Amino acid sequence: MKEQTKKQMEKIGDRIFLSPAFQALTIGIPFCAFKLLFGLLALRVSASSVALRAFAWLVIVWALVDLIMNLARVYFHLTDREAPVQFDSERIPDSTIPREPTLLRVLRGDLQYCIIAQAGMLFKKPRLFLAIDTLISFSIICFVLWSGWITMLDRLESYFWYAATTLNLISVSVVNIWIELRRGS
């Protein structure tokens, strides 16, 4: 009985903490907030630079596209539908199943969590490209903090920054605790 209860608890925890919706809400969307706020800050300092202004708008569009992709991920998961926003390994766990060429999957609409991971589909490495997106997002956070740009956020923007930071850091800790509990540590 005790073992059965433990397994049921593990299943519930896995469904929550390892779900696409949880990952999108606690990692993807906070990263979108960081990118969007970075783009807005870059716009503020771009008064004399056309190149910086173009870069700022590129970052803003990037953040908004990623936000739409993450919200779609949440929607499909919560409505219990198969999401076109997923890694191939989630859709087809058996790698022996023949699949169509990557470019066709990309064009057909096998979307990822973010536009950089989507580009990774062309190289059959969406997870690597997702990791690159994560590195870029953390670099944006560090730049905004160390450059002093953080002080240019208005009150509402600061609250979005705080919320994104809190949500992202707390969720990483909770997932790590869950993983360790599952291991029996």
C-alpha cells in the first residue's frame, strides 16, 4: 500500500513539474519577459543609433514570438491536445520509427518552445538550440544587471522583472527538490 501511494505521488509530481505547461510558465515565459524588457531598454538608449534601434525591435519581436509559442504550449497542454509545440522525442519516443525530413517538419509546423530552438530543427538539434537560447537569456539578465540598465525600468516593468526572476528561480529549486525526492536522496 505504501509503495503504491508513493508511485501515485510520483506520477502526480511528474505530471505537474515535468509538464510542458509548467516548463513554459516557469521558464519560457519568464525568459520572454527578460527579452522583452531588454528590448524596451535598448529602445530607450537607442536615440542616436539606428543600428541599436533596429536591434531593439528585433529583440522585441523575438520575445513576442517566443511568448506566443510558450502560450500555445500551455494552451495545448491544459486542453489535453497534442501540441504542435514539442520536441520530436515527446511525440515519437521510439527513434526507430522513420520520420520525414527535418525541413518538411519545420515547414509543416512542428514548433518548439522558442524561435531559436525552432531554427535548431533545421539541424536536428532543437535541444542544443534551446540551450543556446537559455544561455542568451541568462546573458541578457547579466547584461541588464551589470550595465545598470536595470535602473531604467519603470515601476511596472520592475515588477515584471521581479516576477519573472522569482518564478524562474523558485521553479528551478522546486523541480530540483522533486527530482531528488524521486531519487530517494
